[in-house]
Amino acid sequence: LTTIQNIMYCITAHRFIWLLPQGISQFSDVTVAEKKFCNLWNRFSRPVTVIADTDTYNKFLEFIRLNIDNLKGLRLQLLKHVMTFWEHKRLSRDQMLACMMEYDKLQKQKTGDK
């Protein structure tokens, strides 16, 4: 596994990377975009140490809606994160698709595209 895959696995196991003393900036094989995304997710998830499996989908939608401005250009990182939760059976295929559609819809609204 790459470092980012290990980090994403830790997130799904509710061991958030913000608990690491050095944070994500210590990793040299993680892209700037991946670091930015992880920092956004960690700031969002920090107040909640555990997300119930049944609430994961709603938390993703909330994250996307609250951070849509900061998520510009991070579609691939969001997709990887959503897919990780799907692989660990925290999201269904339909929920994964709905999350990405919500991101795309909100990004289009921000740019004025119809």
C-alpha cells in the first residue's frame, strides 16, 4: 500500500491522521493535493471521533457541502476517499455515486455552468 492508502485505511478504521504528532506533512510520497484533502477531512472530522457506519453517507454529504469552495480541484482525492469507504463497506455503490454527483453539481453551481 502507498502512504496515502495507509492513511485512508487509518481514517476508515477511525484512527484519524490528525492524531499523529507530525501530521500528514511528514510524508514525502503524498502529493500536495492529497495533503490538502486530508487536512480538510481531518478538520471536519476532528470534533467527531467516531462516525457510525449508518451516518457515513450523511457525513460525506455534509463535508462536501461545507467545504465545496476548498474542494475545488480535489475531485480525484475526494473520489479516492469515497472509494476507500466503499471498499471497506462504509458506503454503498449508490451512495458513492451520489456523493460524487453532489460534488459535481455544487462545483457547477459555483462556476455558473448549467
